[in-house]
Amino acid sequence: MWVKLQERFNIPEVAEFFNSTEGLFQLVVWSRNPYFNACVGHHGLIWRRRLHDIYIPVAIDHETGDIWRDAQGFARRTPYEEGGEMLVKVSSKEDFQGYWKNPTATDKKFAANVFVTGDLYYRSGDALRRSPDGKWYFMDRLGDTFRWKSENVSTAEVAECIGKYPGVTEANVYGVLVPGHEGRAGCAALHLSEPVDYTALLAYMIQRLPRYAVPVFLRVVKASTHIHNHKQNKVPLRKEGVDPKLMGTESTGGERGCGILVATKGFELQAF
């Protein structure tokens, strides 16, 4: 979005911050040229070394939505290039201001005995990766990533790809349960600004996404759904799934303007 904004309003520089509400995991990027396009933060060599054992990505168990742990109960640190849920090493729970009068929710933000007995980490709840030259990229919010065909699918990456297609104002991607299949199939709720050639859209996705990440279902909606902080709201769409009888029972806007398109095994679109 930066490039369009800069071109439209002649803005030479863009600064962005990425951090949790509580501020224990925070990134900043100041973009003066295309080098920083699409990243949410940047660390030079000195900061990468200083934070190597403080900002740590770990593998995620996408079946449970929790940190993956081995038979001994310890997590697996992943390479920065691969990414994972970002943990922040803390000395005690006092480093986190906590949730007002909600100690249970506060405790859930911490993970203990992650790599060794007795250690303590703050859980960001966000999956990110970092390139070798220090650029950070957002992958997904924990719980949004789903497994399909034994592969992990990042809803943010799929939505970014589809959102660049002409006529697509916004794509909200989520996983849905399909009877007789393990994991969740991909579904993209599309808010359109103009009619779209779905066959061409499908070919576009196949060229740019791994086959397992191409949405099996496309849903056309009349308006995008967001929560109070403008983040996409996937919960009602995920609850409705792909049952036409449930369209509009959870999401706002009712049933009007909603439909389902299915990408079959042969990657041909069929509507019902």
C-alpha cells in the first residue's frame, strides 16, 4: 500500500511501527526508498546480534494453536528466515503490565520452560519471519494460519496475493471445515469493486501461490468485516463456513450479495 500512497500524495518517506499493544515486541521501519517495501521492521547487524536470544521464533502446533513441544516438553527454535510465533525473553511476569483485573488472561501471555526448565517468555501471538538482511515480514496472527494437505497456510500471505488482483477491494482469507477431510480448506471472502473473471483469478492464484494455498472456496460479500481496531474479522465467516444455509447468520450484512464458488480438483470454478 505504501507505493500507491506515496505516488498519490507525493510522500517521499514513510515510517511504520509494528508492536503488541503491551509493547514487549516492537519493530520500526523508516522507508526512504523501495528497499523497505512490504516489510514491517528492520534490524541492522548490531540489533540482530543484541536481540538474537531475546526475540526468538518458535514452531507452532497448528492443530492446537499453541507452541509446538517435543516429548520432553520443550519448544523448537526455528530459523529467522523460516519464522514462527515470536517470543520475547523476560526476567519475570512483572515486565508485562498485564490485563486489568484479569490475571487468567495475563498468565496466558507467558510461556514457561520453553527451552530449559525455569525460563520465561512473553508470547506475541504473531508469526513473523526475518530475511538475512534484517527485514521483518508479518506472516499471520496465531490461530489464523490453518493446515491443509499437511501444509501450513498463511492467511495473510494469501490475502495479500489476492488483494492485488484488479477489482478485488479486499480479500479476507480463513480456513473452513469440510466433511470427510482433515484440516481446513482455504476460503477467501472477496469484497469487489467491479465484476471479476473468476477463471482468470484462479489462474492468477495458481501462478503465484503453492497449490495447497490456493483457496478451495471463494465467497463474494457486499462489505468487508472488521473489528474495533480495523483488523479483519474472520470469526463470523469461519463459523458460517461454506454451508449456503448459514450465509449471513453470523456475519453482518445478511445473506444478500453472498455466494460460494468452488475450485474443484481440476481447478475449475463451480457455483452453487
